Amino acid sequence: MELWVRGHVALGLALMGLLVLCQMEGSDGLRFVIDREECFSHDAKYQGDTIHVSFVVIKVDSSWHNTEDGVDLVIKGPSGEQINDIRDKTSEKFEFVVQKQGVHQFCFTNKSPYHETIDFDVHAAHFTYYDQHAKDEHFAPLLEQIAKLEEALYNIQFEQHWLEAETDRQAIVNEGMSRRATHKALIESGALIGVSILQVVLLKRLFERKLGSSRV
């Protein structure tokens, strides 16, 4: 009898795990362009939830400007209380525990004179089985494992999204540096050619003057 129950619990765990995989939405985050200040809100429905936050300054809208100044991010709770204050960061990833349920504000500030593209992601970790009453003693550990599986998958997506944003930022930075290096090399080559032509002209005039003087 116990073996039969364990078999059905394992089968139920596998099927519910597959259902979680099929129904989960991708952690796409939000990518936006900021001029001076942009604010976003997230409704934290449960006290004690863990909120995962990440952002990456993907690029700066200037061909010749490569800034590492970053942006500021201020997080406030439902009553306006300040939860976190991050200054001058181009990339950050952190988490905090919800002390009071309700709408939380995430405000970015760009202090540079250039528009910046930011990749921003927020994910709330909540174990629903804490709020549920199991009707059968065998389902309590099953629901717990499902909740842990779902949270682990969301954490993987959250981490993957942050790494992708970091990769995009690095690719844009490398492309900008390569473009600036090419422009610099072209300018230096043009200046060198110009100096060489000027030297040839001056030498030619010098020889012409000496030749005229010798004839006189």
C-alpha cells in the first residue's frame, strides 16, 4: 500500500512539474530608454515574499561617449518608506523581503546628458503552499516540492535574463570602442598624409628658390 502511494505521489509530482513548465511565462523583463527619470510600480501581494531585482545599462545614445557613471535607483514601499538606494551603477542585481504588502515604486534617475537604454527585471518569489491547507498528508510535501521547483525555474530565468542583458551591454560597448578606434586611426592617417603633402610642397618650393638664386 505504501509503495502504491509513493508511486502515485511521484507520478503526480512529475505531472505537476511538467504543468508548471508548460504554464510558466518567460522572464522577459522591460527594456526602456531613459532621459532624466522613469518610475515603475510592482504590486507585492504577500508580506514575506522575496523580490528579485536586476538592471543593466545596455547602451548610451552617443557615438563618442562611453560612460561608466551609471544610473540611480530608489525603491520605496507602499507607505513611501525607502527600501533601497543605489547610486551610479551600470549593472546591479539584488533582492529584498517584502515587509508590507502593496505597490512598490522603482524610480531610475539618469544624471548624464545622454539618453540611456536600461534593461530592468522584477520577480516576486512566493511559496503558495504556505497559504494552503492540505487535504491529505501525502499532498503537503508534493505541493512543497512543486512550489520549490517553480521558484527554482523562475530564478534560473531571472539569472539568465540578467546575463543576457550584461552580454548585450558588453557587445555594444565593444562595438563602440572598435568604431572609435577606427575613426581615430582614420583621422591620424589623414593627418599624417596631410603633413607629408605639406612637407613635399615646402621642399619643392625650397628647391625652386635655390635653383632661381643659383641662376642669378
